[in-house]
Amino acid sequence: AVVSTQSTGPTKLFSKAIVTGYKRGLRNQHSSISLLKIEGVDTKGDTEFYHGKRVAYIYRGQKARKNKVTKRETKLRVIWGKIRRAHGSSGLVRASFRTNLPPKAIGATVRVMLYPSRV
């Protein structure tokens, strides 16, 4: 009997996305809703999988603070958000964060966590 040893690589926990800006009209911009371009998503139908997924904007602060989970000093901070819906037909999505993203986040990379699962 032949036993196949299937080597499973590292499990993918998040996808990358880029903050392209805020939701806006011609004259007004709504900074409470951020627009994200997710890597490998190019159509409105592809965005369906990501609806409701958590998003993490990770940035570095000036002073070290104690992490609430690990109890260690760190300069890294996180702003958590959630993908709400699609934006247009080219694969952009709208996301709202617990606190609005700062303007320096435009062009930055965020992590789109692959949970909670809706499958």
C-alpha cells in the first residue's frame, strides 16, 4: 500500500489590501467609510466572499504601550474594522473602522482577516 504524505504549507490567515481613500462624492468626503482594494479581487462578484470579514490597520506609535493581550511593551497599534459592502464594479470594498482611519493610512496596507467565516 502506498501512503501519500501530503505536506501542507502554512495556512493563509489574511489577505492584503490597500487603502485607496475615503468614500466621497464630487465635493464631500465621508471619512467614516474607507475604500479598500483587496489583492486578487477584480469584480463585484469576487467581493462577496469578503463581506463581513475583519480588517486590521497596523501602525507604529511613537511611545511603547503595554499590549492588552500579551502584557508586553510594544509600539505597534491596531485599528480594527469590518468590510461592509462592495464599492463599484471593479473590486473595491467599503469598510468601516472602530475609529476613522487617519489620512496617513491612505496608500498603506491593511490585513483582511479570513474570519468570521460565512461558509
